[in-house]
Amino acid sequence: MTPDAILETALYARDLEAAADFYSRVFGLEEVLRVEGRHVFFGCGPGMLLIFNPEATTKAPSGLPVPTHGAEGQGHMCFRVSGAELDRWATHLNKLNIAIEADFQWPNGARSIYVRDPAGNSVELSEPKLWKRPTR
């Protein structure tokens, strides 16, 4: 048996307010759920981007059988965008004074743009052909 997709991606940020502002303002993501001091969740296409306060996830949430989890330090995630949109994304990021850490083409021809969120997480925008995975 094999899962058909990744449903959630999680990053960690101590300042949830700064993270919420960044992902909604810069990427236009819709906030779906927030628990003050613990997490803020965003919808992104059919999946979810979960931003957790790492200190809060060392304790299980009240009333739920969810195990504790968490990470320290910078993480990474990648948004899938069309190649035709990457120049527009670069312009958008520049207008918002968000430093582009890297903008290059991989050996297979896919282009990626990298920025950092307020917590220092590496956020990539890349064409789907980076991994040559089927799309649904």
C-alpha cells in the first residue's frame, strides 16, 4: 500500500503572528484554524500547511489523542507553481521586499526560487517538473 499524496506539511515558528502574516500576505493562503500560542493552519490547494509553536507541541493538545511532536531549527517546504508564474512570483517577492535567497534552474530544467519566512524556514517555489511526479 502507498499513500496517494502528502496531506499536511508542518513548519515550526515561535512567533505565530509573524508566520500567519507572512503566509497570508505573501502567498495568499487562507487561514483555516488557529489556537493562540500553539498553531496556525493554512489551506493550500488540496493540502494543508501547518505552522506550530515548537514549545507548545511538546505537550499533547487537550482532549485529543494526538502524540506530542515538534522540531527545533529551520525547516523547508516547497510550493508547486507553474513555470510561467515564476517571474511574476519573483516580482511579487521583490515588491514586498522579501529577499530572494536563490533563483536558479536545476539540471533537469526546473526552476526554483527560495526565500526565508520570519522564523528562518526555507520556502521554495518550484515547477512541478522538478520531481516529475504525476499531478491530479
